[in-house]
Amino acid sequence: MYQLIPLFGLLLILVALITLFLKSDKSEPYLLLKLIGFTILGGFTFEWNDWKLPLGFLIFLLVSRNIRINANVKKRAAYVGLLVYLLSILIPFVGTTIFEWPREIELQNTNFYNGSLVEEWENVHNEFSYLEHGVKIKHFKLMMNDEGDLQDLQMDMEENGHPQNVHYRIRLSENDKKLIVKRQKVERVQYYQNGEPLYMQASFFLAQLDLIKKPMLDHNGIESYTLRSDGQRRGFGITDGMNYRIDTAGKHKLEKSELPVNAILVDVCGSNCSVYEHFLFDVRSSDGVSKSAVLDVASKNSPEVRQWFKKHTGDAIGYEENGEYVLITDSKKEQVTNAEFDLALKETPLVDYQQSENMWEVTVTNPYGEAPHEMRFTLDGKEREVMEVHFE
């Protein structure tokens, strides 16, 4: 739809020029071409740093007094060019203003323990788009009272985009019931350190924080807690602090003998840091992902991979009803035998693994389900992060 806007604008300019041509006072050779030339001159822009100057129209003003034949229509053609110049400035400005205009989104739950940060983020992102494209978390801060009621929430995200990335600035409103979200297009930069990704996938990071339960933050005399993180996975070896591994099994103290580890680090500060702890998530003592875990890790890490599998497994590719077996291909249903049905569910999707050191190149295909039927992705086995996803 948006691709038709320039074509529509060009059509309007041609209609305007033809109208001027028909309203000309005198017959003149090549008048229509001259009108087009005056329009181009009127819209010619000189760019200097971030400034766009209507140099062409200024030149036209200098020579316009010398126009003798059909002066009125030629001047109007130049003004059409000036209008194009003004619109070339105004339309991007209006588009950027609308894009960056802050949105207020209701919190689904104002209590940290009762709600889910993953669901809050998904609710925010769905206001703009239902498809995520490599969203990284770059800053996180959360403050709450001892019962888990939110007092402050700050999240900065960056999403891959073309030609620019999209930065999300998310803050808790003054009444603690809404999230104020501001988007901004920023320069597309790949954040790597020593050849490795610097920031974590946002949904994966927030899923780790959802593991925190009230008994993990239950210190006597502490009225509030602050959680901070820069969204990075890093090596961690501080032995003189209170270090805890947080996972689905709960909160466990990390002994000095277990350090160093590689983990997602969240600093926990209670009541002006009278209590200070390090919470470590997705703790790894060794590098790499085994072949048997590649698909599971990729699905947890990437919404795109997870969505493809959802559309190409289980009921999405076939079902049994009243003793009849049906396979689905591009919305077309085909009745098959029990043996064919079982074979399709057992042998698909087909997966090809190629490993180079810590990098996995994976191709997954399934003729059943909805197009696209092939997915290729690259998984960094060391960081457990999906780098690229392609569909065919």
C-alpha cells in the first residue's frame, strides 16, 4: 500500500501540469516539457548537513522576471515543484512525529509476583506489530515494595529493522498503572563484543525474571527491592558477594567453588542496598549446545522459530476425527490412512544440522502445514542465541 504513495503523488503532479498546459495563454513549442522543467527546478533541493534548502526555487525567483510567454502557468509549475519540496520535508516530519508519539498501555498486572513481564512486553509489542524481529534488551530496572507492587519499571529495547532499528523506551506512569512507550528509529548497529552478541533476546531475558517468586525476596525489615540489569550475558566470578542461581527449581546459593560461571546477571538491592545480592539466570559452567537441544533452545530464544513450529506440528498439520485421518497442506485438507497419518507426524518436520565450532546451521522443512514450508536459522551455541532466521 505504502509503495503506491509515490506513484499516486507523481500522478497528481502530472495532472496538475496537464491542467496548467491546457490553461496556457499562448501556443508555445514544447510547453509541456518546459512546465515539467520548471517543476523540477522549483523542487530542486540542496542538502547541507541536516538542512534541505530550496535552491531551485530561489534560482527560479531570480529568472522569473525574464519570462515573457505563458509566465503565469510557468510560475505555477515552479510553485508545484516548491510544494513537492515542502511535502518532502513535512511528510517525513509528520510520519516521524506519529511514529515517536508516546503511547500509554494499561498494565495487565501491577504486581510483579502475580503478573508476567513476558506477557507485559508481548502486550506492548502487539500494540505496534504481532511479529518480533530480534528484540534485544539493553536496560532494565524494576522497583517494588515488599509485597511486589510495582513502583518503577524501566525497559529499553532495540528491535532489528530495515533500514533502521527501532528503539523502545518503556517507563511506568506516575499512577503505576500504565506503561508509557516511546519508539524511535535509530541507526542499525550490530552489537557484538569479541565477535559475540552483546545483548540478550528480550523475551528470553524477561522469562528468566518471571522465575523470581516472593520467597526469594523475603528479608526481615526490607520494605522495597530494586532489580537492575544491562541485559547482557557475561562471565561472572565475584566470590565475596551473595550469589544465587535462579531457575525453575528455585533459589540456590552459588558456592565459591562453582565460580566462575557464564550467566545473565541481575543485581538485587533491598531498601537502599542494606541487602545486596546477585541473581544469576541460565547459569552455564561449560560452553555449547548439544544437537538434541538445538531446536528447544532456538524455540525458546526466537519467537519466529517458535511460531513456525507452532504452524508445522501437531494439529496444525493434521488431525483425527470420527475415525478419519486428515493432513493439511496450505489450508487444503486431504483424507489419508492411519499409517500415512502416523508416518507424517513421526517423520516431519525434517531437520538438517550443520555445526561449525559453536555455531549451528539448521534447516527445517515440512511439506504439511502453511507456507513457508522451509525455515533456516543460525544458532550461536555458546550464547544460545538465534542469529538469523530465513523462510522459503
